[in-house]
Amino acid sequence: MDGPDPLASDGLPYQFDSLQLVGEASGDDAIDPLFKGQPLALAPGGQSGGRTDEMPLSLDLVNLTAAASATAASTPASSSESSSSGSSSSGSSSSGPASSGPSR
């Protein structure tokens, strides 16, 4: 949003640079057991795996941190050494979430 009031502000666009598709729920009724603390029933034969520049669908189960850690693992050693020192001056490091959204 571009302001603190949800009724008077505009939604801002966002994108996921990468994500890990875990699976797809087997149908709209498949989410009902989640409210009772039961696991999600996934559709058989789903195409899981890494995705780049894609938007997840409504019943997709995705992992955003797995995509971010896979990206961080492929960065050069010099950048991972600087991020492991524990000092970070900005919120946009290469080991952060794999989504880019509006800044606050």
C-alpha cells in the first residue's frame, strides 16, 4: 500500500523473483482440514520444483525461503563472508526473502 489507511491507499504491485513449488492442493475443499490442525491434501502427480519470474496460483503450496537460500548458496564466497559477519546496514541483502515488494 502507498499509505497507512487501507481504504484510502492504492495497492502496489509486487513480484516473486523465485519460489519453490511444493505442490498443489487437491481442490477447494482440501483446505478445510487445515482449520482443524490436519495436514493439507496435495494433488497427486504435481509438478514441484524451482520457479523463476512466476506468480503462484490460488491452490499452490510454495516455499519462498527455499528459493532464497538456494540463491544465497550460489553467490560468490566474498559476498557470503560479508553477510556472515552479522552486521547489516540495509534490509536488502542477497540472503533475504526472494520477493521484491514495496518498501516502507
